[in-house]
Amino acid sequence: MIARLQKTIEARLQEALSPAVVVELYPQLVDGMSLPRVALELDEFAPGIDAGSNQLALVATIQARVIIDPNEEDAELRIRQLAARVALEVYRAHGFGLGYVAPAKVRRLVPDGFSRPELEGYLVWLVEWTHEIDIGDEADLTVPPGAEGIDWTVVSGDTEEEWVAV
């Protein structure tokens, strides 16, 4: 369910911004990457409003870093336009057609002054929004690829307990 939400957001933004902009989840940000680019990530979960439905309500915070070359003509204007376009597309998506996802609440569109070191030298703006999502089925939380067959258990040490794969 979480993976489906992320892939749906990525696909919707890529379709809306194509072909000029690359949209990618958790991308490898390296020198020489094609620009402009929108780098997406699910930043955090916070508790949502419990409806008493035996589902876990979470507020998912999604961040999009809009990245362009600062040497482009009108770069300062273009990055603001692209950040606003990303926010508009997210706002218009109305939960991306997924029944367990509430419409987006856009939080902010700001220059990303605290960006990652690998983005130094680029012009970067942060677009941040939230969706309330409901998780209720075990299928919602499938095991990541490559982690099948891992049994997680608590092991007691001398001073504390820790989770380990056995």
C-alpha cells in the first residue's frame, strides 16, 4: 500500500511534467544527472485521526525536491514555476485515486537551504505535502524484496533488548 502510493505519485507527476522533467523516487543524486529533476521521498509518518475502524490512520509527509541548473536562463523564476506546478498537480490529484488516501494538504514551497550535500551547486526548492492514509490489512505492509524468510525476534542482552534477524 505504501509502495503503491509512492509509485502512483511518481507516475502522476512524471506524466504531468513529461518529457522535460525527470521524476524519481529516492534517486541517486550525482554529478551529471539530467535536469530539471523532481526527487521524491516519503519523509515521515505521524499519527492520524483514529476513526475506530481497526485501521491505523497515519499522516504521511511527502517531500519533492525540485532541482535545476542554476546557470539556466531565468533559473530563479523557472524553479519557482516548477515547484508551484508540482504542488498544483499534487493538489489536483485528490488522493491519487487511491481509496485509502485523503487529498493532499500542501504544507510549503520553499528554497531548500538545508539540502543534501550532493545537491550543493544546484538550485533546489522543497515542495512538501501530507496525505492521511489508512493502513488496515496485513497486505498493506508486505515484506521488502530480499527480506523474505527473515525472522525478527527480541534478544535479551546483559543490559538491554534489541531486535535482530535470525
